[in-house]
Amino acid sequence: MYQNDIREVSEEQLIQFFSTIGEKPFRIKQLNSWLWEKNVHGFDLMQNLPKTLIEKLKKQFTFLVSRIGQEVTSQDGTVKFIFRLHDNHLIEGVLIPSGKRVTACISSQVGCKLGCKFCATGSMGFTRNLRAWEIIDQYALMNQRSNELFDQNITNIVMMGMGEPLDNYEQVMKAINILTSPQGNALSPSRITLSTVGLVDQIRQLADVQFKPSLAVSLHVANNEKRSQLMPANKKNPTHQLQSALRYYHKQTNQRITIEYVLINGINDSLADAEELAQFCRAFPVKINLIQFNSTHPPYQKSTPENTQRFIQYLESKNMVVNLRRSRGEDIAAACGQLVKKKAEGGRRKAEI
Ligand code: SF4
């Protein structure tokens, strides 16, 4: 469906096409600038291209784009978007303003195969991978809204929306390369965080490529058996292998790894869980983000304040760097997948799908 799309065409194919129609090669540079730097969504917006060339491009290629279908603003300022893709599938993205930063949370797949028990996206099943340009469209559309709403560009990107980014490795890496390229959006690689459930082979693969984003691992429980129950992907990526892959990632990149840990009452918030987490993290430098569970996904519940404090105190007694994060945008269904699933009940809506 998308093979003939302008953003799927290789540089070689473009050179050949431009040569066939007798156009000068510098026009390719202009075209690429409109596509990847200015992120326009239509041939007619490419102002410095001659009309005759635009007509030839339209005749030869499709130009599939995503659009914002719905926008919902939380009381805490978080803004969530449902994007409608060219084939009418829905994905979601989030803008999170915080001080001088605006972080964009971006999706990598429509749905997800991995079925984590506490995750709304996991219960939706998997539809398809996103193409690199569909990942970039989320950035471009939200960056425009960030400027309109907060008067500033997006400063950070987290690949933490719908889907497992390392399960769509090739297209995610292609998108990150374009987002960080001087011919693309020229973002700093250190401002992009790729969040994974812990796919061991792909973490090792990522450790060996030249360009590396920051890595966050959604660990959520360090005990192997419990993790397999909560996160089925752990069966193929057991914790000892994950620990070894993360040690390798640190060795290759010298990066500190972020461990994401959603505290769920009675599931992973005991002292024994904290001990196992500390044990897991001994193998490499980490920053631990403890996240309060968004209780809108039954039967799981938020950890009690007492359990949360005991958990934090134990980790701090082991000299670990720990941050407690409040779940943002709870009033508009914060967890990934919930916005699409619930079609944003509540909250203030900007536009309807
Ligand atoms: S938590 Fe992430 S990996 Fe697990 S089901 Fe949800 S989207 Fe997929």
C-alpha cells in the first residue's frame, strides 16, 4: 500500500526518477528538506519546487500522512493525542510539559504483541508496525502543537507510547536516525530515550550500532517467575539474560540505564521485591524511576503510600538513584493504550475524530 509513497522511495530511486524527467539533482535536496526537515504534509506545500515538478511527483508517488484525530488536555497540563493513520488505524502520543522541557511520548506500533498484564495496549492485541515516517509524523504534529500551546519546540522524545520499539527495530532506528540527522530534525541523540520491555537480542544489536539513544527498561519486577507471569515477553528474555544484555549495553555505550518500575499493590511492591530489584541493578549503573500505577486498569491497584515509602527507603539504603514519578494525565486515562481504548472519556477535547 505504501511502497510507492514518496517517503518510502530511496535516494537512488529519486535520482533515477529526476534524471528520467530531466530535473536537476539539486531539486532532490529541496524535496528532501520539505519531507524530512520541514515535515510538510503535501506536495503543494513545497513552495520552491516548480508547479510542473509538483504535478509529476503527484502523478508518480503517493504521499500518505497521519493527522491528529483527537486532542485531550489533562488538568495537570499533559496533552494526549489520538493520531489517525492513513489506513484509519489509531495510535496515540502525549506531550508532557515540565519546567523548560516538553517531552513527547511517541508510539512505535499499532497495538502490541507482548501482552503485559497491566497494560491497556497489551490487551488490544497487535495490528501492525509503524513505518518510520509515521513515527516522525507524531513528532512533527506534536511539535507544531507544542509551539502553539507552550511556545517552544519539543525538547525530549521518549519511545514509550503504544508498542514495543525494539519489536519494530528497523523502522524505529530509521526514524531516530532521521530525527537526529542535520538534514532532518537535528535533535540531539541524548534527548531521545528508547523504552523497551527488555528484548535481549535487540538490546545487544543496539549496543553495537554507531548511534545509540538513551535506554530505559520497563522492568517492573526483577524476580524471573513473577516477571514471566506479569510480562509474558520475559519467558523468551529471562531476567538473567536481560541483566547480561544490559551489562553489555553499558560496556559498549558507557550509558547509565534507566529502570522503569511501576509499583502495583501486592504484586511487586514488597521488601523482597525491592531486594531483588537492587540485586538486579548491581550489574551496571542505573537510575530507577518508580512510577505510581494508574489504577484505571483493574484488577491492579496503586501501591499504598506505606509500601511505596518502604520500597524507596530500601533502595536508597543501597545508595541507588531513585525517583518517584507521579503518573501524568490520570484524569484522561494515562497509561498507554487507554486513550485509544476509551476514546478519551473525560478531559477537555480539542477536536473529534
Ligand atoms: S507495556 Fe509496552 S510492551 Fe508491554 S504490552 Fe504494553 S505496550 Fe506492549
